[in-house]
Amino acid sequence: MRRGHRPFLDAIADTAWAIAEESSWTVPAHQGAQKALAACRHRRTIVDLFSAQTAHTFAWTWYLLGNRLDKVSPLLRPRLTREIQRRVLAPYEARDDWW
């Protein structure tokens, strides 16, 4: 890695980790629907445009930076993979929502 690029990788890794820690990737307007579903005894993750866009950004980050992210944190890429799967892919594949 060329000298001088590490601060950018550190900032990207820190930002990605912080977003992965967020309790939800949905916009506030859609969180009401998520709470209503939780009240029905089965908590379902809402897959809205913003959560899909966040997963999209994470997937490109994972793809484009690849092994360079591992040098910053070997835990980051597996975490991004888990969050994309848990928050977007699994709920989308498990249901057929009318929208």
C-alpha cells in the first residue's frame, strides 16, 4: 500500500463499522411500520430503499477495497457480509411483501 492512503482506509473502516452498529438502516418514516410489525409478535425487518442502498454501498466497499480493508480490520468484511445478509437479503428472500 502506498504511503498516505492509510488515513482514508481508516476513515472508511470506521464509518462502515459505525453504520453496521446502527440499530436500523431504514428511514424514520418507515420505522413506524417496523414497530407495528413487532407488536404483532413477529419482528420483521423492513427492507426500504435506504436500507437497500446502504447494503449496496457496503457491497461495493467490500468489493473495491477487498484485502486492503483486512489490513485495517480483519473483522470488517465478515461483519459487512453478515449485516447485508441479515438486514436486506434474508428478509427480502423470506417474504413476498406486496410492495
